[in-house]
Amino acid sequence: MRRATIGILTFLSLFLTVASAHSAERWAGLPPFPPMPQPKTSGMADVNDIKMYYAEYGQGDPILFIHGGLGNADVWGAQVTDFARDHLVIVADSRGHGRSTRSEQPFGYDLMTSDYVALLDYLKIGKVTLVGWSDGGIIGIDMAMKHPEKLTRVIAQAANVTTDGVKPDVMSNKTFNDYINVAGEYYKKLSPTPSEYDAFVNQISQMWATQPAWTAADLGKITVPVTLAIGDHDEAVKLDHTQMMAKEIPGAKLVILKDASHFAMLQDPEGYDALIRDAMAGR
């Protein structure tokens, strides 16, 4: 009897250890957005048909960080703190996101890209290193195709170039749904239309249903240096889709982020920042 009890206890101990280790996997959780440092300048730029929130930090060669869908610039707290030490860092809230306004004009990646081009002109900034996450990465690839004169390079994490690059079960993923809920709370706190999150989500979802829709020929015309990154546990974007992008974009480099998901900049900020610095150094 005593032997059986010890066996059961040993089994339970092993089970709890494995369960604990699994729950502690960093790719399975959504860390909070880190605090943002105090900006050097910030404001609302008149861009196309909206007012776009922006903030600048530090000085040096410029880096523009573009957040993902439903999010806002505050997701980049760890990266801003790091890169503002030796670069001019620009962040902004995409149209309808965070503090920026939206209009009745349908969302589209070309339109959102033109917003960022107009913002750079407003800030009198020439070429930038563009770091984009998810929708921000898609905007980076769009800019590389349409406005390469604005770019030194693009570092795009968790981007897709066709709608079938997105996993069909993404909306059943707990971490991804946690993000949607967190984004909604931020929207209520930051947006000039805090009660309209559902309307905003509906409006941008119409874009996601059909965009992006770029071909291999489109990608083949890119001349800007591109680094593509994806977490090895990304909940939303297919790995083989990212591999296809790396094959079709001339000279593109593919980086797989270990033990990270769609939210790698929050889960492994040190590794994420190292990825950016390596790309800027041509490594």
C-alpha cells in the first residue's frame, strides 16, 4: 500500500512538474505592455483624412516602429527604451488605432502605408529602418514596394502577403484572444471614440478578409533589404508562408525566433532587439 501511495505521489509530482513547465513556456503567455519612456516630442499629425498620434525619442539614425492590428504604439516600450539610446525612434498609432482617428474611408494597406509616408514627410524624416509587427510588417512590405525611397531596410515580423498565410484556427487560440481583449481595454483608455471598439474591429476586419493579396511577381520587385522574422510558436501566421516570402523577396533573410509567438517583442525583448541590431548590421 505504501509503495502504491509513493508511486501515485511520484506520478502526480511528475505531472505537476510537466504542467508547470508547460504553463511557464513564454510563448504561451501574453506579458503586459512595458512602460513607455517620456517622449522628446509627441503630437497629432494631420495625415490624409485623419489625425495620427506620433511620438519621437532619442537621436541618431531613425527607426520607425509600426504596431500590429488592434494595437497601439505602447506595445514597443522595451524596444523604444533600448533603441532611443543611440537612434531617433519614431512610433505612431495607425489610423483608427490607439489615439489616432479614423474616417469612413475603408481600411486598406495601401492607405495605411500612405499614412506613414505622410507622417514621415510631416516630421521631415527621410529614410528610416522600418520595424513592423503583424499589420505593421505588412505595411513595411507595402512601403518597400510602393515607396522604397523612404526606407533603409524593413524588418517585418509575423507578416503575411496573402490572406491564406493566416492560420484558420487563430481565433480559437487563448493567447491571441487575450491580446484582442487587452487591445480593447487600451482602446477604451486611449481612443478619441472609446465606445466604438466593435465598430472599429468590424471596419478593419473587412480589410483583413481580402487583403493583402500580393503575388510572387509583386514581391520580386522589392529592392530594399528585408529581414523576415517569425516566432516558432506563432499563433496567427504560417511558417511555410513566411518561408515562401523569404524565397520570393530578393535577398530576404529569414529569422525564426525561438520559444516565441506572434507577440515576440513582449515575450523576448532582448532577443527581439538583437534581431533588429543584427539586421541593421547586415548580419
